[in-house]
Amino acid sequence: MTEESLTVDAGNVPETLCVGKINLASGPGPLMTLTFTNVRPKAGPLFDSGRIEHESVVRARIVMTLDNLIALRDLLNSSIQQTPAPSVSNGVVKVH
């Protein structure tokens, strides 16, 4: 194994929960930006009046080349084909 092929996590990068909307934007130049959000209650109304108002908050932006985006697509396609679809009793998936 060459030094270039080693993968390390020296900074111990934590996982980030992103169960909201996603977006893909092109640019700058040949780069693509994937933006991930998470749905959560707004802090102000929750603490001030106990009212729950949800908002989508940007949690991560990943900038990559088109080649890496294509590799990600291929990885997801092969992973999804190997994973059984989740069973939903009423046919509706609800985001909490």
C-alpha cells in the first residue's frame, strides 16, 4: 500500500445528522457543492412560548469535483441496490 492510498481520520471528524432537504449546485469552476440540512425546532419560540416551529438548518456543505460526484453516485447506486427498501405500514414516511 502506498502512502497516497492511506486513509486517516486524524481530526476524528464527527458524524453530522442531516435528515432534511439536500441541494446540488455547480461552481465555482469545475466543482459541485452538495448542501445538507437538518430539520429542527426554532430555539426562540420553543424556549419563549413552548411552541414548536420547525426550520431546515444547513448542517454541511461538501464541495467536490464532478468525477468524485459521479463516483459518489455509483457508490450510492450499488449500495442502494444491495439494501432492502424500508417497509412502511401505511405507505407514508414522516419526518419528525
